[in-house]
Amino acid sequence: MPRQLIAGNWKMNGLSVAGTRLAGALREAVATAPPPCDLLVCPPFTLVGRLAHVLLGSGVAVGGQDCHAEAAGAHTGDVSAPMLRDAGATAVILGHSERRAGHGETDGQVRAKAAAALAAGLAPIVCVGETLAEREAGRQEAVVAAQLAGSLPDGFAVAGAVAYEPVWAIGTGKTPTETEIAAMHAMIRRTLAARFGTAGESVRILYGGSVKPSNAKAILALPEVGGALVGGASLVAEDFLAIAAAARA
Ligand code: PGA
């Protein structure tokens, strides 16, 4: 199994001074106390290049939060996977529920974006997760299985990661029980292994949704949890570092 990955999703937060300061704090901290995991920060597009520069050689990788499925062309306002790679990113979050809900992104679009990321040398982190209504109806596993089937391109297991993020746990302070997380991660592992064979057995499956220093250790200790995708707590250096320190060694 690869080391756990703790990835920070800054969402639409971070101007240059504060973002550079946060990245600098991470750089200093990992230099003195290397965490037992891989670290990734995903700032807004505007800071990808700057953070790649600040974090160069630190061991903290930089990623995007979305990319277009095409490499270049007439797509006003969009950013392509080769552009992210060119700016210094090595990964990209795709299909986050805020993009699925706010921009109507479909599984097919996420799949095309993930294929573009792989082609550009970026590691796609594909997000899946059910809504509260879907969980209350007992449909969570069917929903996530359908998202996986539709959102993961062929060849995904070579470099990709999956993030299980129940929509109702994002930014709410609520999390599923440990049993619920373990059950979903086991289902995702079975699905990946069935589709991608042995390569699917080492794909990291991150948990995301209200991960914080107080719950990180218990979540990261669960079987098949390969790391965490952290939103709000990734904006505070000491919280993000405390979550990283809680990773399974
Ligand atoms: P949260 O966000 O940690 O603030 O709940 C997680 C995410 O949306 O990736």
C-alpha cells in the first residue's frame, strides 16, 4: 500500500499574501518534522504557479481543483490539464460535489477530465459521494458505484486516487460513523479491484468531509482509508499539519 495522502482543498480561498504565508508555514514545518504521509495542497488556479515555486523541493506537492477535458482551445475561463502541469501541479481534484452541483458536471465529463489529467501527467483525484437523501434512502452504495463506473477512465489506476466525500459531510462538521466509512471504502476497493485488477488494489481511497485534527486519527486508521481530502481545516497550517501527523505511518 502507498503512503497515505493528505490533500488540502483550498476551494475559492486564498489571496497571494495569505496563500504564500500558509504554504511557507507548511514548508517550514515539514522540513523540521516530516509527516508520515504524502502532502498535497490544491489552491485556486491563481496560486498554483506561485505555490509550486514556494513549495519546490519541500516534498509538499501542488494540485489544481478542476481542469478542462481539452488540452487547449476556445474555452473562455477554463484551464487545461497541460496548463496545470506547466504551472507546477502534479495532481488535480476532479468531480468535487461542489462542481457536480454548482456546474452540473456529469460523470461523463469527469471521466473525460480525468483522462485529460492522466494524459498530461497529472494524478486525478476523482470525488464521489452520496447526498443525505440518497443515504436516507439506503442508496449510498448504488450511487457511489454508479459514479465510479461513469467517472473513472481506463488506465485510471496507474496514477489516480478516489476521494469518497459524502455531500452531507462537506463543510457541515458531520461525518459518517467509522463503520459507515469502512463499509463504503470496502465497496470502493472491491469496485476498483474488479475493474482494474491488481492495479486497483493500490489506488488510494481518500475520505473527505469535515476531517479535522480531532477525528483524523480514527478515520485514518480505518481499513482501506488511504488518506484524507481536507477542506476547511487545510486553510489553517496547524490543523492541516495535525491531520498529516495523524496519518498511519
Ligand atoms: P471540508 O471539505 O473538509 O471543509 O468538509 C472537504 C471537501 O470539500 O473536499
